[in-house]
Amino acid sequence: MSIQPAPLQFRSDGTPFSPVFDDVYHSADGGPGQAREVFLHGNNLPAAWQGRTVFTVVETGFGPGLNFLTTLAAWRADPQRCQRLHFISVEKSPFTRDSLQHLHTQWPGFAREAADLLARWPVLTPGFHRLTFDEGRVVLTLLLGDAQTLLPQLVARADAFYLDGFSPAKNPELWSPALFRILARLARPQATLATYTSAGFVRRGLIEAGFAVERRPGFGGKRQMLGGVYARQTPVRQPDWSRQEALVIGAGLAGAAAAERLAARGWQVTVLEREAAPAQRASGNHVGVLLPVLSLDDNLQARLARTGFLYALSRFAELPAFEHGQCGVLQLARDDEQAALQRRVIETAGFPEDYARWLDATEASTLAGTSVPTSGWWFSQGSWIHPPAYCRSQLNAHGPRIRVQTRAAVSRLERDPGSGDWSAFDADGHELARAPVVVIANATDALHLEQTASLPLSNSRRVVTLLPEAPVLAARDIVICRNAYLTPSLNGLRVLGATEAPAGAEAEPCWHAANLDKLGRMLPGQQAGFAPDTLSGRGCDRPSSPDRLPLVGPLPAAGARFDVKPARIERAPGLYCALGFGARGLAWSALAGELLASQICGEPLPVERDLAEACDPARFGWRAARQLAREKVKP
């Protein structure tokens, strides 16, 4: 599961070299020239993207990132460039940031592009990593891991392919018939391809997969290279909205993220919020905690939380300033059994230390600045966040493209079949707003709307306590979790939580006492000096689904028949949701917003296919259909 970074080595002529594959990353004739001649000109770029709204490049083998730097520089220099460029690249052994920085000094002509890439270079963990450049108009999606595993999980339609693995003789997995069939599935009609190689079996394999391939004059001292076009006419289903306008119901974490990601693509978004201001309910805590989830089997929840955690961190620098801090999160084991499991997870996963590491109790105590009873995980990039400010930052990120209408409780949705617009009505029957696309992101209030009334959402009530700064709280300004969590101070108050409570419960002394008891078990003695009846706090709901994963994506049409394949299920036109985040709103909301915006706009998805399906609001229906199908074939 772990990602092994590529070793940085050079040949005597200065060409970067892979000892693993015994091959160079580019020819000795010069990397930038090869990138321009073979891949840009070989795919008729920049001419091919001119006049396009979205253009998508898929690359096999990111390596030192030279092809991306060259493409980004060409896009920036072209006044007729496409509005939005997606560059998707798979890499099994990526370079570390330090190695990339060393490599990029060879190409001073790309100094700006290289600096931008290094500033965004992700933690080297498996899976999809989405990075944005130039106010989101250029999107780099890195697939870190094996191409044979990750490319089948990619949901995208490519306009151009850069086939840039090592020599077919040295790295045959990237030049197999199976991989060529995967590329054909991703190709739009007339998608182009280019590659430095001219191997006969590569040409024949691409032809068999549906590409028309020709030999072209090679670059530098090479006699020939290959180029081609996808020749088969496969249908492409692309969203065709009457106009780029959307309604988002709910101005909490889910709704704010969906609105921001749509507005970043030029959409006009109206946000309807029932309260007097955004983030007043489940997203209204004084301080929240952003951290990932780890599991021994790297299950769906762990993978989604990892992708969401890292994507959220990458978004912070792109948003207007808001109160947050990357202080680190120490997650202590509950007992000896969990302590052993935590250590085993880290040893098995092999995560880089800047993502997650295991600390024994002595190391954890040193880090915490106070004695802690057990070992634990340390997430150095874990953060505290003021959720209301985070929501406001997203809602203000694109000026007038996002309009927030408060005290606007939606009681009913209706679609006009003539115009295709959805209208939102209040309890008195007054139309609040209309648009061709609606995102329902109002937690369990969604159960009061006809279109989402049958979703399997349930509430769990939690009460948090606000602790004033006091000498007894000796812990450093990091987040510490065990059976409870304690945050750093914001405006003189720390958040201690959370205790499960009955529906409708508010912050009463009994719940503060329960939270203080948890604090005493996490940080012995530090609960002393606090009187429950002098403390304040708040209660809030945590809506969740039966499998503890969010409901994000297109909603099934009324009366839809559930097929075993999600793509065959009829969907309600223009109707989407982002619900059921439970206690993971900070880790999931930004990624959920990007997933929704990508689905609505027909762009490459930011997550693997199985993760998108795991969030599908229709998943309980198609899972039941699959179970029924399995039972029918039993003897």
C-alpha cells in the first residue's frame, strides 16, 4: 500500500536516471525539447485546446513532471487557451519534494511553473491527489500507485494521451494490451496520443485497442516515434444545462463547499439557508478538528478521509483568510489493545512521517507537553478550524457569483419539465429561487423534502463544552484526542467534546461533567478546577448513513428501478445531494464539493470510481439489487 519514492540519480551527462528500471527519464538531447516536440506537438497542442471549455490530458508516467511543466507553460502563454485544463498523470514511484526541486534546477525556463508545482506537491500517499493552479483553471490530478490498479478507477474522458513510461523493454506493465484497452475506454472520439517509443508491439497493441497509429520522425537522434488518434466512435454523455446556475440548500460545511466549487467553475450559485446566518447548526461549533482516519485494511472510510483531509489542506491557501491552525493532532489509544493496533497500522501502511506516525507514551507526552497515559498516532498536518469562518470564507471566495439568502427555509422542490428548472418554495408557497441544478445539503432537514425523504439518514446528538483558558490546562497548543478531544484556544476558549446525548439535548451541567470525566482519563488531573455548572457549550446533531459514509452525488429519480450497475439507474435531472457527513464534515466537505462540481460539469472525478460509488446516494438500492442477483444464481 505504501508509496516508495523514486531514488534521485543522474548519468554522467546529467540526465536523470532510474536505477529501478535502468532507464533515463528523458533523452540526453534535452528534456524540454523532447516534451514539446513529442508530446505537445505530437498531440497538436496548443491548437487542439483552443476554443475549448475543458481539455483533458492523461499521462502515463509523471516522473520529474517535465511534461506537465511544459504543458502548463504553453497553456499560460496561449491567449486562445481552453478555459479549464485537466492534466491527469499516474506515477508508481514519485519523487520527493526535495528531489523534484533539485531536478527542476536543470530547467530555468520553467522556474515559475516548477515553483508552483513544488508549493503544491502532496504528501506521498496512495490514491488520487488533486492540485489546482491559476485560480483553478488548471487542475493536476496525480494518481500515486500502480497504473494497472488506478487507471481503471479513473472516471474521465481524455482529449490527449502522453504515453511516457520507461522503455517498453524495461517497464512492460505500462505498455500492455490491458492498459491500452483502459486508455481506449477513457478516450473521447478523435482523442490523440503521442509517445517517444516506436516499438512494433506497442503500435500493434494500440491499433487493436481502437487507435489509428502512425510512425512519425523521431526526436533528436531517434529515427521514429508513434502518434495516433482514437478511431472508434464511442458515445460521450456530457451534461447540457440550459445555463450555469445552481441552488444550494444549506449554508453549512457541505453547502458552502458545493457552492464554492461550482462558483470556481463560473457558475452562479444561490444558497438558501434557513437560519439567520451560515453555519449555525451542525457546522457551528467554536472549533472543529481536521484529521484523517487510519485502518489496518485501508478501507473505504480511511481512503476517503485521507483524500478529503489532504484535499482540504490544499484548499486553505486558495481561500480568503479564516481562523485555523495547522497545529498537529495527537490521537491517543483508548486501551492496550488499540495501542497495539495503532502501531501495527503504521508498520503495515508505511505512511510517510509527514502524514502519520506512531509515538510511544513517552514520545507522546513530550509532544503534548504534559503526561499522557498511552501511545498514539501523530498527524503533523492535522488542524483546528473555526467552522463558521471556514464556511464564510468559501461563500465569499467568488464575490457576486455566490448569493446567500438567509431565513429561507425550503419546504418543497418542484421541477418544470418545460424549462428544466427546479423551483424552491417556502412553507407559504412562495418561490425562493429557481435553477436547473439543485444541491441538497441541509443535513436531516432533507428528510422533509419529497425528493430526499427516503434517504437512510439518522441523527446522533453530541454536546461540547467550552473551557476557558486556565493554568490547569498544561497541554501544548495541539489537538489531543482519545475518548474525547481538546482543542487549542480560540479567543480564550478551548473546545472539549463530545458526549452523546438524547435528541434535542443542550449544554447542561450533566453533559459538561461527562466531558470533564473524559478529559481526566485523557489528560489526568487537568479536569480539576472546572465546575460543570459554570461552563457553557452547545449541542448539535451529527447526521450519518448506515455505513458511515456520506451521501454525495446525483439522486435517483422518483420510482427509479435499482440496477446492479450504478450507471444504469435513472437519476433525477439536475438533482444532487451532499449529506450524512457525521463527525467528518471538515475532512469530507471540500472533497465532496469538488466531487459534486465535477459530476455536474462532466469533468474528471477527483476520487477513484469505487470511492465515488461508495458515496452514491443510490448505493443502498444497487447494493440490494446485487445481493438479490447473487441469491438468484445460488444453486
